[in-house]
Amino acid sequence: DRSVPPAVTEVDLLRLGEELDALLGLVSSGSLWEVPPFDTVAPALRRVNDVAFAGDGEPTAYAGFGQAVALVGERLAAFGLAGVKPIVLTNATLLHRPRVAEAIDALYALGGEAWVKLDAGTEAWFQAIDGTTFPFGRVLKNLGELAARHPVVVQSMFLRLDGEGPSDAEILAYLGRLKDVIDGGGRISLVQVYSVARTPATPRVAPLDVPRLEEIAAGVRALGLAAEVYPGRAES
């Protein structure tokens, strides 16, 4: 409920360490797969891909984000799980801040990865979809600068607003933004094209149909980039 202030504004790093110890202990011993609901996972899928910094908000906004990254790296190494990558899901609004850039670099030094949001090609669609007054140009500059230092995954959500999805011109502009990153020496390892998966906070928002998502992904692939499509929830 984003209409009220959050009840928790700090991260308890001690508790974070304790919870990681408990969970990673189960992973390293293999006993995780005996705990419901993980005991129902097919044997071929029993793996731990990553430890992700995500949630309802921007992870890099937390002043202790760098400490949290270091903590995760220490715990993964302690349990012999250095092959499990730390990931941060970010909207790119704060990547220009020195403490955030340092934490992101540290995350990559651990074999990690940043998944960066890019949901638009124009300022107008960006403001309408992301519901912010933050300058779109700053997001684009931050994305380009990070991609020039490290390969990134781009996460792009497309939806229908008041019954209308992004126009052809908007999609062309979006593809142009990706091309700008590449032309600027940036590396994009994957583009995730997806739509609304949860019940939106407003009835104005609805999932974009799969054929349109596939069409967008085809445009991404035409730029020489890898793309995966994740359909949204089915309409009732």
C-alpha cells in the first residue's frame, strides 16, 4: 500500500546475516530440498541461481547497500557458494552516486550482476508508466555509464494504460535507447520483455498481449541483443 508511509525504513544487517546463515546452510547441506515447499521442486531444477537485492522500493537508496553487498559476499564464500551470483534490481535513478557506484562495482567483483529497468523510449511514456518526475535523461545516462563498465541485464515492462499499449513510435524510440547504449560502448547481456504479472494498484493498468511482447522482443533481437519474453497474467 504505497498510499501510506512504510513501517520499516532500515535494514537490520545483523538479522540479514543470521537469515542468510540459516538459508545458505540449508542450501550447502542439500537439506533445503527437504523443506516444504522446496521438496516439490523437480530434481533437475534444484539449484540456487542468485541472492537478489529487490523489493518494494529501490535497493540502492539504502545507505547501507554497500555493507549489505559485502555481507552477502562473505556469507556466500563461507558456505562454499561463491558460484551463486548476487544481483541487484535497480531503476537506475541513483547509479550516479559514488557510494552506489562503488557498491555496484563490488557486487560485480563478486561475480554479480545488475538488472536495470528501462520501460520507455520517451520522456512522456516514462513519466506516465513509472509515475515519477525523475528526469528520464538521468536514467538513460546512468544506464549507459553502468553498461560501459559492466554488462547489464535490461528489464522492460510493457503494459496497457487506459486500454492503450505503447505506440509503434514509442517502441521504436525504446529500441533507439537500447541502440544508444550499444553505440556508446555499453554491454547488454539480455533484455527481459515482460508485462503485468500481479494485480495492479490501479484499474487503469492491464497486461500487454503476448504477440505484442514478442514483436518488441523481435525488435530487440534485430539489434543483435538476446531477449526473453515473460507474459503477464491472463485477463479474467
